[in-house]
Amino acid sequence: MNQLQQIEILEVENTEQSQRESFQITDIESLNWVFRKISALAAKEKSVKQLADIERARINDWENHELISLHSDKNYFESLVSTYHAKQLEENPKAKTLSTPYGKSKSRATKKQPKAVDKEKLLHHVKESGMDEFIKEEVKWGELKKVLHIHEVDGKQVVIDENGAIVEGVAIEPASLSFKVEV
């Protein structure tokens, strides 16, 4: 933020609420005055965010440093529990849960099962095998929207596709006007 922008910020901060409420843009000079204020406020916002990002990074670094040793210790103790529980299961296969006032160790067995590792090869196999019931379909909305038109039928506005058929499952969003200020 440069010195001119700092002056603009001071002017904004020193403007009383009553002056703000009664101000209106009446000509190109007053429009330019407002753009200067917006530009200065955007520059200040950017500097505040940059400082906050720097501080967040410092705090994240501190947090990661602190958690590394905690996670290492926690993993060590959890491995001790797993080893003990595995021995207990060997002696008594029904000892699926070990419980104390400070925690529980629960064992859970899973069966062998398939795992998808290459989705493209899997999709190719499913298509080649004719197992279409396992393929998920989706409408490409961005492309479809380009060929849809709004028409009035019997006094009601409807969405029509390129074949002239009414499209079900589509609503008409009303037109709106918005403004974007760029500085």
C-alpha cells in the first residue's frame, strides 16, 4: 500500500457516518473519488491478508513441529496395544474387545475383497463385458444448457430442447442485473 492509498484510508476512517449516508456520486470526479477509496481499501485488504497468511504459516509450522513427536509417541503406544491384543486373540479368539477405564482395543476381521486400482481399465472391462448396469450416467449440464431455449407455451414459460420437446426437471431462473466494481 503506497502513501497515496494510506491518505485515502485515513480519509475514509475520518469520514463521519452522517457524511457517508448523504454522499452521492453526481459526476465523473466524484466517481473517481469513490474509485480511489475502493482501490485503497482493496490494497489494505490485500496487505492484511498477506500478513495473516504469514502468521498462519508460522503457526502451522509450530503446530506440525509439536505434533510430530506426539504422533510418534502415540503410534508407539498403539503398536504396543495391537501386539498385546494380537497375543490375547491367539489365546482366546473371542477376545475381540479389550476394555479398561481409559480405553478400548477393538479387533475387526475383514474378508478378502477386490479393490479398484485402475479405474480406466476397470471401466473398459465393464463396457467390454456388457455389464452396463454398473456404469453411472450423468448429464453434461454445461453442454446441454447451451442447446436449451425458453419459450412460452399456453401462457406458461417452458424450457425446450433442440428437438422442440419440453425438458422435464429444469426450472427457469429469473433474469437479474448485477454490478461488479473493478479498480
